[in-house]
Amino acid sequence: MAMDDLIGQLIWGFIGSGEGVEPAERAAREGRLSGVWLLRPEMRSPGETAKLVNRLQAASPVPLLVGVDAEAGLGLVMSGATELPTAMALGATGDPSFTAEAAALTAAEAGACGINAVGAPVLDVNINPANPIINTRSFGGTPELVGRHGVAFLEGTERGSSPDARVLPIGKHFPGHGDTRLDSHLQLDTVSQPRERLEAVELEPFRQAIAGGVPMLMTAHVVYPALDPDPGVPATLSRPILTDLLRGELGFEGVLVTDCMNMHAIARNFDGGDAAVRCVEAGCDLVLTDDLNGAHEALSQAFQTGRISEERIREAAGRVRRVKAQIFGEDLRRPAPVSHEEAQANVGSAAHAEVAKRIAAASVTLVSGRLTTPSSRPLIMATRMDRWFGPTSEEQLRAVLASVGWEQAEVMMLDAALHGTQINAARKRAQAARWAALLHFNRVQSFDPAAVATGGGLVALADEVAAAGVPLTVVSLGSPYALPLFQNSVAKICTYSTCDASLQATLEVLMGSSPARGHMPVELDTPPGLQMVG
């Protein structure tokens, strides 16, 4: 390959909107793109996604990597595909075979659409209750648990791939994003733990994944002073972390891809072109970016001035080629178009929905207390929940209630910020129903004692209902860490997920038709001042 083409093999185009498709197609046609990363706006259905992938692959002289974030199944980012319970729900099952099954299903649906790389498993150990971005994306709070399930995900992805539709996993976020308090999409955070703690906790799941043959790893936009003393340098730009530690000490020989370079942790602290060069200097092989031309120009300029050597570019491009050979064969043959009719017919099947249900049924966890028998017309109170990519609506809740035969249950939807009038109305309806459950989703926590002192709305509501003598079960459909804030309830349940399968499993537990079989995968040592934020 010419040097411009080799540099192109170091760029993975992040397509964040419909406007990004044509520039990516043009860059692919010109040999300046190694792959594309798709988000929900471009993935309206399995059939439409297959058509888009065929179009992009046809444009490129070298087959493209096609990646998506599919930590909770392809349904997380694609309408019509199967949405699975989260990684933490898988950890709560206590059974890595469920994780392998989830990964196999994800790989099968991805491959059917022409997608050949999934951004999972998350190998971060979530040990910080205030972590706003990893949280239920992690399998749990111990390196042993995360490592077991991470390796199971690798094995399942291989099992779910077919010879004609290989799908590779991408472990993330090296060297560990589980002990942060900031969202790297928005801010640059620092993990100030000593080297010994990082070795024992953060690095251990990555060691296991490397031993298990993980083909690709993604970096963390997080600073680790114990691993790189250069102030303010995140792992993505750190040669001591990526080359000396990951390559040298841990022996990783696969492809190293950056987390998206347009995240504010990078974009608001470093010049975009310089950051693209620095991450390749540090040891990254693929730059995940929405600035395709800017990254290519910066890397070309760095080569021309001698800042990056030809040897380094060929090394990175060679690793990318080896990974592509696993997908497309040693000759990197152009992939045959995938059938958009078959993708539409087979992705999101009833059989796959049953897998999601089995996983969800094994993950629902009775955190504390004792479940009580519902009244003849129970009250289900639910917040209008902020999911990863869209709200959970009253229509979804009523549909799932109907699917488990609980149409007689009353539903009351609650605002995210409750006021006294709504709390009073909810208490009166709970008294009339004589049994109530409070379902809420939360993913983000923050330390704000003043906000907690006001009860945070939902906590005040729970206290009012309990004070009225109504048996109340509090259900978190997201993070378990906020549950200790609810002191006055007869039971607390966590599902870790808002997908239909988890919601159905939760309602069956509340009805008494199914036991809560999950086990808490994290420590619930909620610090003072922890507040729920939807």
C-alpha cells in the first residue's frame, strides 16, 4: 500500500449522524478509511442497516471494519433487534454461561446485518457507586467476577459468529474506567489509586481477557498518575500505559483502538489533529473519530515531518490487517453483500426474545426485605425513565403488564422531579390500592447533601407511602447503588435494566409467580450524599 492508504487503515470513522454517511463513503472509496462505527440514527432497522453496510463495503477497496456499541445486545442501538439485560444483570445471574449466550446472540444478529465488530465486553470493575458512565455497563464490583464474565463474552462471540459472518469483540476501557466520578463523554477524570490497587483490581480483567485471546481493546480517556506521571495525560495518549504496560508487561498483541476522540475528555482538552497523532505515538492502531479528514491530514503531516516513523505506521496497519484477516480471510476478499431481507426476518426473532427473558429472570435481585402479596388492584408507580437511547413510556409498561396477565394493576407515571402535590396524590392512590410498587430508573449519581436532605422526590414519596401503612416495594430498573436511600420499604429489588425482558421478569417477581433469583454483583456501601439523577 501507498503511505496514504496505510494511514487510512489507522482511521475508524465514527458516524454520529446521517450527514456523516456520505463523507465516510467518500473516504472509504479513496482508501482513507479502515472502518465505520454506526449509531442509532443510521440503524433504523436490521434491513436498512444491512443495506447501508453493503453500500459502504462496496465503496471500499479494502474491506471495512463495521462496529457498533452492543453491550446490551444489538437492540440497544437498533430498532427491531434484541435488547438484552445489561452487563451488571448478567453478573447478577452468577452464571457466565448466560453471558456467553448473550454474546452469541449479539454476534449472530450483528453478523446478519454485516456488522463485524461489537464494542463489548466492558472489562471495567465498577467499584465507585458515584460512577456516572460505567455503572450497570460493568459486570460487577470485583475483578474476579468481571474477568469470568468478560472471558465468557469472548467465547460466546466466537460461538455466535459464522464462517461467512465473523464478529470480533472489543474489550473496554483499558486500563479501567470503573473508579471514576466523571463521564468521559463530558469531562476528563483522574483515577488516583496507587499502582498496587490498579494491578489488583483494574488490570486483572484485562489480563484474563488477553489470556483469553481478545483481538481488540479500547482505551479510556482517563488520567492515571500511578501509571503515567505526566500531568493530565489520559491513557489514550499515554505511551507508558499503552506501549510499556499493555504491550510490554501484559503482552497484548491485538489491535488497540481509541475511544471516540470527539468525546469532551479529549476534544475540550487537546487539539484534535495533535491528539490523533499522539494516540498513534502512544501505541493506538486505530483512531476512532468523526473528523476523518482532519485525522488523516494530521497523521500524514506527522509522517512527512518525521514525527511518526514509517515503521510505526506499518506496525499499526499490520495489526489492523491481521484482525481484518480474521474476518475476511488472508486475502482480505471483498465481503459478499448480506441479505437485507434475511436480516429483517431473522434479527429480533421470538427465539432471541426468549433468551433475553431467561437471562432477565435469572438476574432480578431481592436486595433486602420480604416480598408481600399484592392486593387485588395494586398500584404500579413508575418514573418516566431516561434510558440509554430513549424514554420508557406508560405504553411500554402497560404492554408488559398485559403480557404477564396483570391488566388489573393501576399505573401512575411520575415526573422526574416530584413536587408535594404529586407526592400527596400518589400517597392517596397507594392507600386506596393497599399495595404499591415504585419503579424507577437511575444511572447517574452525584454527591449533593442538600439535594438528599430534601428527599430527592422519590425517597420522600416512598417515606410518605410507608408512613401511610401501605406495603411498598421499591424497584430500581437501573443502578443498585441508590437503593439504600430508601429506608422505609418492605422490600427492595434491582433489575439493572429497563429492557422489556427485565421489566417483565420484575413484574412476575412482584406478582409472586416467579422468585427473585439474582445475586448482588456489587457492594452496596452507598456513601453519604449520594443522590439519584435520572
